[in-house]
Amino acid sequence: MELRETKERFIEMRAQGYSFDRIAKELGRAKQTLIDWSRELQEEIANLKALELEALYEKYYLLKENRIQSFGEMLTKLRKELDKRNLSDIPTEKLLELLLKYNTLVKEDYIEPVFRTSQEIQDEQIDREILDELTAPPQGTIRKLKTA
């Protein structure tokens, strides 16, 4: 396996949480080499780990938007069911409890919309670009990583 491909596989395995011992066996590399790579490639590993975590959140509906949608759908079902019921002869304590619970969950996830002027949006974009320029690694460092 070519060094670049080996490092890419290493990044994938570390992002997935594999131990150095397991990676060493699979890639045929010394554990110390892998530890050195881990330091060198820590940002790439962290980025891939974050992407995989986000995919899991999305898959299992853990993202805030998905939770709000699910809670909203449940609230709608509960309200429809409550509307059908005669409160005098059917125990509704549980339905009312669920209704209150889902109302609370939706309120907890609610984010107040923030409206900005075009000028404010443009100023924020300029600030982000300046910050990116100031925090970007020197070009030589990037080239070293790509050719290593």
C-alpha cells in the first residue's frame, strides 16, 4: 500500500475509534509510527470523526431540526387524539402528561430567529475570511502533508 493511501486508511481507522494495536496489525506499521502520524494528522482525524458523528446524528434523527420535527409530529397526533376523546369517561391523564412533555421539549429546542441586514451578513463574511487567513497554516506545511 502506498504511503499516502496508508495514511488515509490510518485517518479513517482512527476516526472510527480503532486502537493503535489494531491499526498496526492491519496496516503493518509500527505502533510508534502510528502515534507520530496521529500527532501529524490530528486535524484530519478530528474532521473525519466529526463528519461521521454528524452522519450518525442525521441517521438516527438526533439533529435538532429532526428532533423538533419529530416532537411537532407527536404533538399533532396527541392533540388530534385528545380532540376525539371525551374527558369524562376516558382516562386522559397520560395524554395530557405527554402533551405537556412534548410542548416542553419543543420549547427547549426552539431557537429564536436572528435577522440580520445585508451589511451585517457581509461584515460577518469578511470577518470569517480574515480569521481563516490568520489561522491558516503556511503553504509549505500543506504541501509537506500532501507529499508525505
